[in-house]
Amino acid sequence: MFNYHTKVLKASKESVKLAGELIRNGEIVGIPTETVYGLGGNALDPASSKKIYEAKGRPSDNPLIVHITDFSQVDELVSEVPDLAKKCAEIFCPGPLTMIMPKNDKIPYETSGGLDTVGIRIPSDKTARAIIQAAGVPVAAPSANLSGSPSPTEAIHVYNDMNGRIPLIIDGEHSAVGVESTVISFEKNGIRILRPGFISPEDLTEVTQNVIVDDGVIHMIDNNTKVSSPGMKYRHYSPKADVIIIDGSLENYNKFICEKADVDDWCMVFDGDVISVPNKVIYYGKNSTDQAVNLFSVLRQLDELGVKRAYARCPEKTGVGLAVYNRLLRAAAFQVIKV
Ligand code: TXA
Ligand code: MG
């Protein structure tokens, strides 16, 4: 069904121009952004959005985020801009923030996953911005992984998942943030966080004191519950390895591994953690910001190493740590052991 010869080109004036032309002509392209790599297509073209869903193997009720380069362009895509969205844009855009607003007729339902709303993001990454400008259209882009696998933070990750499925990937080096954007919606006088990211709940209190973290961020949603964001329903970011989060002090983590782990289980710990265990160890960063950058690469490495089970030290649950915790929880299918 897919028979592209997938090219990977370093970001340059020429490759950016080519990416823009392909997107304008209805193709989809792997593009770098500051959060994770995206699969970009013309957001106004229903056929392009269908291609994105096919390439990812993604359920078509999970909406795509629409990327633009300046907040002023939002008026062409939505029917109403909440005052809080304007304030957020002043402080956080361009940057790793997606704002959900009521869509207008220009956004096809194929792009919005059948919803009457659309998520708008204004990326800060230079190459992402240049590609959107070269395309001359708003760019719909989900993360460029196969549905269910960890998001790509390097061009090689995109290639491994998308080889043969898309014509072009632009290599813009490692994503600076490493986890996907913070997704928010607006309520009467408040902001609801549907997916945590680099812009934290604490950061958003600069706009309003009324910041709610949706229940789905750290709790498992059962199939019958109505969710605020379709992405919450799907098992995400899953490596093949069985990941289990161990929530407690380093000392108790060490004790748990010594007493409960099999010899071929792996330890996934913070840089600088000193543990005395016979198991193999992989490090995923010294602090939350660093862990956000590394998490998805480390999850992919576990698979490359053929790891069957990994016990991960629990990240912080505040600031950027909340985003790391949210992604790791999904990778772990919500398996957490308190020690
Ligand atoms: O950082 C990012 O946001 C990356 C880069 C490429 O920009 N994109 C990304 O897209 O992560 P995706 O499709 O992998 O994740 C988008 C999430 C999904 O969980 C989706 O359900 C939610 O945002 N979402 C998008 N539009 C929505 C809407 N209108 N209402 C509720 N949730 C929405
Ligand atoms: Mg995704």
C-alpha cells in the first residue's frame, strides 16, 4: 500500500523549500519541531489529513494539531478566540503550547477528527517555521511515530517508523524539548490541561490562577468514560518492553530491585543515581527538563536492546516533571509500585 522511496535531507534552504512544495501539493513530510518530530500535511485538505492517519496507522477520531507561524493567522481557522488564548499567546507563543478552540468551516472534519474544535500550535523551531512558511498553508501535524510507539525526537526515529510511507523527512537534529506540547482548552475563566508538556501548570498560572489538570493526565481512563481529549484513550508511547514505575526514594528503589527484580530486568534511573544491583542500568536524565529530552530515545533504546522488563525510577510530578510522568505512565500502562 505504501511505496515511497523515503528521502532524509538535512535542514537547508533547498530541503525546506522542497518540504513546503510537497505539503502544498498534498503530500506529507516528516518535520522537526522543538517538541517532537511531526508528520506534516496541508491542514485545509481532507485528503492530506487522511494520508496522515494512514501513514501513522492512527484511529481517525484522534484529532490533528494545526501549526501556524503567527497568532494573527488564528482568526482564519477558528470561530472564536477566547481572551485567555490571547493572553497565553502573548506569553508562550511561539512555543510548545497547543490551544483548543472552536473551529470554523475552513478546517475539515478529517483534520479535526470529527470534532467541532481544533488545536492550534505556533512552533518556535526555526526549521518548523520555515517549512510552514514555505508550504503557505496551515500544517496539520501529529507526532511522526507509528500509532502507539514512542514519539520521535530524532530524524532516524521517524525513518525507522515511516520508511516507505512518506516521501521526505527533514533532519533538524534532536528535538530541544523532547516531549509533545502542552495541550490546553479554555473554560469559563480558566484553563484545563489535557496533556502536560514543557509549559507547566505552574507556568500557566501567570495567565490565570484557575488552572485545572484534567483527571486523564495521571489516571487511567476506562473505555466508557467520555474524555476531554481523544488521545487520552489510546495506549501511547509504548515500548515493547514492560515498563514498571517504582515510586519512592533511591534507597527503597535499590532495595526493591535487589529483592524483587530478575537478573535480566533493567533499571531505568536518573543520571547520578548510585545503586548497587547486579542488573543492567540505563540513565534517562538528571532533572525533569533533561528527562523530557531523553525519555522517548531511551524508550526506543530499550527495544533496540531487546529489554523484556525495565523498572523506572519515578520522575518528579510537578513542573516539566508532570509531562515526563504522564508519558512514562502510558509507557508503563499505568503500572506503578510504591516503595
Ligand atoms: O508537540 C506536539 O504537539 C506535536 C508536534 C508535532 O507539534 N504534535 C503532537 O500531535 O503531539 P499528536 O497528534 O501526536 O497529539 C495531539 C494530542 C492528541 O492526544 C489529541 O487527542 C489532542 O492532542 N488533541 C488535538 N486536537 C484536539 C482537540 N480539538 N480537542 C481535544 N484534544 C485534541
Ligand atoms: Mg502523538
